[in-house]
Amino acid sequence: MRTTKEVLIFVFRRSGNGEQVLLTHRCPELGGYWHTVAGGIEDMETDDEAALRELSEETGFDGTGKLDPRRHFYSYSLSEEPPARKDIYPPGSEQISVTCFRLDAPRGWEPSLNCEHDDFRWCGLEEALNLLRWPTVSEALVALSGKAHS
């Protein structure tokens, strides 16, 4: 059974084109959409521990000591989940709480994706906002990018 808490991690890098954010593409069996590193918080795990674990599992990156102190928080209704996924949460759950993180990747780093993803791309803010599926994720990206969005 999953907890009703999740983490979402935006990995940024500097390039000749300015700041870019890493988006990962979920494999077709998991929805086939562009997202960022994310996952559930396990029992007895802190938000920071979950963020570092998910980052390592999904990209191979050890972000220990590299999480930006800024956080963004949002929640979404469990009604947004596909019916089959609702059964993995405790009975009576209605909301999923998400803690969002920012991390800056070292120069030259590229992700090593796990089986949850079939592709990745580094995007400027506008491209990322056009690719992301959920408005709350886009809002979190804008908040943690430190840039105003038009």
C-alpha cells in the first residue's frame, strides 16, 4: 500500500542556451507522457530521503547534499488517478500531497534511466511547460525555476 505523499524532483543544468530542466518520458505501460523524476514516499521515509532515493532509482544520480533548500508544495485529488491505481492507496484516501524539489546537476552529467522511462530530454522552461501533462507540475516548475512565466 502506498502512502498519500509523493515527491517530485526537477533537475536543472546550465548550458549555452541558458538553464534547462530534465524531463523524462514514462514508458507506454506507465502512461507514455513527459514528466520529471517523481515517486511515492515510503513509510518511515522523509521527503528528502524519498527525493534522493527516487532520483537515484530513476536517473542514477546521487544527489546527496545537492537538494536546493527551496520547496514547493501542492496536492491533487485521488480522483485524477486511473481507477486501477486508486486501490494502491489506503482506504478513504482523497488527496495526494506532493513535495517538490530542485537540484542542479553537475556539468556534463546525463541520466541513466531505469525501466520506468524510455527517453529523456533537456528543455528550456517554455518547452518543458508545453510538454508537461499536469498544470500543477508546470506551476511547481515555474515556482522552482525562479523565473516569471508569461
